[in-house]
Amino acid sequence: MSNFRLGNRLKVARAEKNLSQENLAVLAGVTRQTISSIETGQYNPSALLALTLARRLEKPVEDLFFLEETP
């Protein structure tokens, strides 16, 4: 059976909008630490938070988050 983990392109999308982690956190209603933890893969956002981030960054959620197969 394959295992998956949630990958993300949040840092790249945030940089394209010239937003700091703090700026994005305020827009999404979370802490800067939450944004940092998502970007480093230490924390998987809820569906609601993933969709909120996508809307704030004006991207489809699939552009920000994807499944990575792990060995």
C-alpha cells in the first residue's frame, strides 16, 4: 500500500504576492507560526484553512497543496 503526505507550494505562492508569513497569517486568521509550519510540512492545514489560503492567494487549492507519494 502506498503512503502519501501533503506537499505544498505555499511559500512560492506567498512570494509571488509579495506577502510575508505574518501578512498571510493575518489575511487567513492564523498565526505566523501556523504559516511557517505549513510551509515546512510540519503541519497539515484543515480543509477550511487550505481553502482560505487558496482564496487569499487567488490560486486554486490544487495549485497550493498536492499529494506526494512516500516510499
